[in-house]
Amino acid sequence: RVGRVSVAEVRMAQAAEFDPGAWAPERNEYGLLHMLVVRSAIFEELEKPPDTGHLKALDTRLVSPMLQPSAPLPVVFSGGLSPAVFDEEYDSDASYISEGEPSEPSELVPWGKGQRGAWWRVRASLREEFVVRSGVSMASAEMRHLAAGELLMQRGPPRLLNSGRAQGCIRMPVQPCGWVTADASRVGGPQFLIRAHAPRWRVVYQSPDPGANGRGDVIVRAALELDSAPAASLSCGEFVEQIGPTIQSQPGIWRMQITVPRRDRGDGRGDDGGFMTKQSGWVTIDASAAKGPVFFKPVADAADNGAGGGGGGGGGGGGGGG
């Protein structure tokens, strides 16, 4: 007993005063029915997803180059690359330049004062074939071989290998794909590449009847494909400048992208009226392997030590006769 009242009597008195429907928070009175309602509301609130209106999310699997599927190696015909390797991916400034497999630690390095689109010549004194590999690593797969004196176009910034037996070698991505060793002087080797001017070519093909279709001796086409729209025409003896790598569009058909000076007669300036502009397009440089003619010959450049750009240095284009 508690005083003169038993515990049982106290509990009976409390039960008699308890109201399941009571709700008076100011007196700390909470009835059972209202507590059950509050309990169910709490569960509903907990099941709701958090409000992320103030947050932004990005699935990094869609942007990380390390998780992107590796690009297939280009198809190689005898003596050159197929047009499959020369597409918007390889020609875009924003494209990702694959470092290939296996991965190898490297870092960007300023070298040679070159940039995307710069031309380089394989040193003429090199006594062995120059290897183009699929990746920055010296252990990556071989894609093709170049001879001394051939030309390459730079595709992106060079990288310095900072581990392994080739530590100190400078590797460079080239068009349309692949990596080469630009300089191995830090490890006791030679500098393989020297700066070169853009290759210049001269039209050597003369059509039997150039005036028959009004197109001159060689047709400049708008795209790599032989059936693309005509963009201009050239006459035998004219000179053009190469602005892209040599592409073998079909077995035996070498093509290249070029610019050619043209006079715009729109405003009456210049000796003959108008001003000089540059027009770009594709031409066929050599179709002799496909029993066709040779359309262009390289122009030797004294600034490049007289080493003329061979068929591997310039590219065949879109040309003569179709």
C-alpha cells in the first residue's frame, strides 16, 4: 500500500480517468487514437524520397574516358589506312584522344613548339622503320611503319612517359590515329621528328580532253568519297597545299585534303578584280595501284633539307575523272 491507498486502487483510478481520444499537448495529454494517427504519418514521411531539387547529379560512367569502350583498331589495306579511321571523331577538336592499351603513366609536356595540325618529318638519318603504335605505351600494338623522310600531322599535345624502361621518351598522337616517339634524347636516343612545312603538290595529270566536261584536268571533291559533289577543278601545273593525312579510300586509291588559292571577284579588288581566298576539298593523288593515273607529284621543299614528301607524307584525294 502507498499510505492509505493501494497501488491497485491508484491504477484503477488512472484507468478510469484515461481518455483514448484526448489531445491536449499543452497539458501533455495524448490519447491513444491520436498517437496511432501520428505514428502512421511518421512512417509515410520516412518512406518519401529526400527532396533533391537543390542538387544536380551526373552519372560519371557516361563521361569518364577510362570507362568508355575502346575504339576498334582501323582497318589497314596494304600500304595504308582505310577511310574508316578518318571520321568526325578523329577530326574533332573536342574528341577524346585514346591513350590505348596497356595504360602507362605519362604527363603532358611542351615540346617542339608544335600544336594540333602541325607537320613533322621523320628524320632522314633514321636507319630503321619508324613505328606508329595504337597507344602512348611503347608496348601497345603496332599499326603501321613509316620510312625516313615521310611526313606526319600532329593530332594533339605530346606526353612524357614517366615510368618503365622508356621513361623520358616523348610520345605524340598523330593523324588520323596512333602514337609515335617524337624524341628519345632524354634516354640516350635520337630526336625522331623535325618540324616541316605543309606538303605542296603539283598537278601532273593532263586530261585527254579537259574542256569536254568543263572540269579541267583534276576534280576537287567536297568529301573523301569518290562520288561526293565536285567543289572545284584544277589544271595541269597548278599547285595545292595538303591539310590532312594521306587516306587510302579504296585499295590502290590514295586521297588527301587540300587547299587551293582561288580569286573571289566579289568586290573588285586585286589586279584582275577580286581578292585571293583558299578553297578546300579532296583530290586523288595516286591511283596507279588500281590501274589509274598519277594525278599529283610532291614539290621538294629546300627548307626541309630537300626531302620530298612521298606517298606516305601526302595523301591522295578526290579526283581526276571522278
